[in-house]
Amino acid sequence: MNIDRSTRRFALLGGLTLIIAACAGGGATGSPARSGTPAASGTPAASGTPAASGTAAASGTAAASGGAVDLTGATFTVGSKEFTEQLILGQITKLVLEDAGATVKDQTGLVGSKVVRAALVSKDIDMYWEYTGTGWITHQGNTTPIADSKEQYDAVKAADAANQIVWLEPAQFNNTYAIALASEKATELKLTTISELATYAAANPDATTLCAAAEFLGRDDGLPGLEKAYGFKFKSPVSELELGLVYTSIDKGDPCVFGEAFATAGQIAALGLTVLEDDKVYFGTYLPALNVRQEVFDKNPKLADLFAPIAAALDSDTMQALNAKVDVDGQQHAKVAADFLKEKGLMAP
């Protein structure tokens, strides 16, 4: 997807011509805003979500990122975690960098938050998308999430500056944890909130079965903290499954009734699952933002401009639809990423 070098030279000459003409006309104004970046819909409920800088809330299609930032000659290694959303975000990152002229080494699909973070710190990768809640709890060792999404983002960004990690502008969706079950079962049991689940579990311990991925089972902001916050226990042993299998398992009710879910999972709508309300607001906010090693960012500060419109275009409805194209429709992560970027005008066709 790299833009041809001769095309870049002609674009530069054309830009110089416009600047000269503007000056002759009596005073050129500042650089044009990236018009047409879609306003974020489905923004997380927590107030104060930080707006992506360098973007303009206007109708239309966003300007192609690669055309505004030239990274010719730069080489980056892009990582990601192993689940669908992360693989899509990793491919989006790879394609956008290549479109800007960079060479990219693909190290997406690393298993687990701690593994991919360690790869960033050890310089095995240069960047990956991390979630604010995960950064705050898992990587920085805090035990209490910050409810306000902007305050959480600001706090984790400031804390990671000491670790030589830069948090770019966050996407406009909150991929928080959730507890889900088949809608028919939720209606049968008359469950709408996790507090009601806690009451049900106390009366029906053998029927309160859970499916979850390994990471959720051990994280402070996962199952242990959830059970402590709501004062109940799921029946042991919990069924440990790959995350993608959790959704189909709870839809069938076998081997579990309840399951870990991600708020932006495409299977929720496709399978007609019910997500229980986190009425005690235990789960924090998880806005994803591209994490870049400070050394890499210092050499390439225009990465912020390159990815700001990407972050602004990724709202809750959009991300859930992208996830569904992979998990429900069976499309490849790279194709879904490329189609999204072209549709939004964020990559050269």
C-alpha cells in the first residue's frame, strides 16, 4: 500500500505551488485541518473522553493519513495481543505506516497483555495498542480504576512517561470487561445486573457456571476483583477457554451459563447475547491508544498526526462491526483493516 515515491514528489511540488499562490494572494492561513473525521459515536458513558487532537469534527470523509505524513526510510516493528480486536488494530497500524512510506515488521498476535508489554519495554516491538484500564491496573500496579475516562487516560499517560512509553490519542470506544449470557436464559432467570447475578449465585451455586479466558481469571481487574466487589463466587472449577469460544459456549449454555465478554465483541449482537449491567461500576474504562516507545516517538513525532484521525474514526459501533466481520463473517484481519481505512479515506486506495 505504499504511495509511489514519484507521486510524493509531484504532491510536494503541487503543495509548494499552492503555498506560493496563497502568499501572492495576501496571506496564507495555517495548515488545513483534517476535515471530515467522523464524530465519535458510541463514546463510553464515562464523561470527559479525551478528543483526538489534530482532527476536525466535520462531515464527509477523513483525509488520507499517509498523504500528510511521510515516513519514507523509517522502519517499525508493530505488535498486538492475540484476540480479534487487537489483531485488527495491529493490521490497521501496519497498513497506515506502510501507506506513509515506512517499512513494517509484523509481530502481531503476541499472547497476553504482560507478554506484549514486555516486548515493548525490551524493544522487541516499537508500538502496539493498549487499553487505559489495563495499563493502569496490570502494567502500573494500581488496584483501583479511575471511573472518568479522561482522568484515567491522563493518569496512565503521565505515569508511563517515566517508563519511556508514549500514549497517543485514544480511540473513542470503551472495550471494558463484561459478564454475558444467552438472552433466553437471562429472561428465564430474570437477570439484568451483576448484583442480581450475585443474589442468584447465592441461591443456586451449582448453576452459576462461568467460561472465561486465562487472563481474566487472574487479573486484579478481572474475576478475583469482580467476585470481591459483588460478594459472590462462581462455581469451581471455572471453564477456561479461548475467548472466541466463550461466546458460543454461553450461547449454547454448555459448559457454562455465564461468560467473560468484551464490550465491543461482534458476537454479542450476532448471537443475541445479553450483557449484564455492571451496576456497581466495578469494571473501569478501557480506551485503546497506540503505545509507542519514547525513543521511537522522538525520532518520528509525526506519528501523533498520523494516528489521530485513526483513533477518532474508531468508535464503539465501528469497532464492534469490524470485530464481527472477522468473528462472524470469517473475513481476514488484514482485509477488514484495509477496507476500513479505505472506506474512511484514511489510506490511499
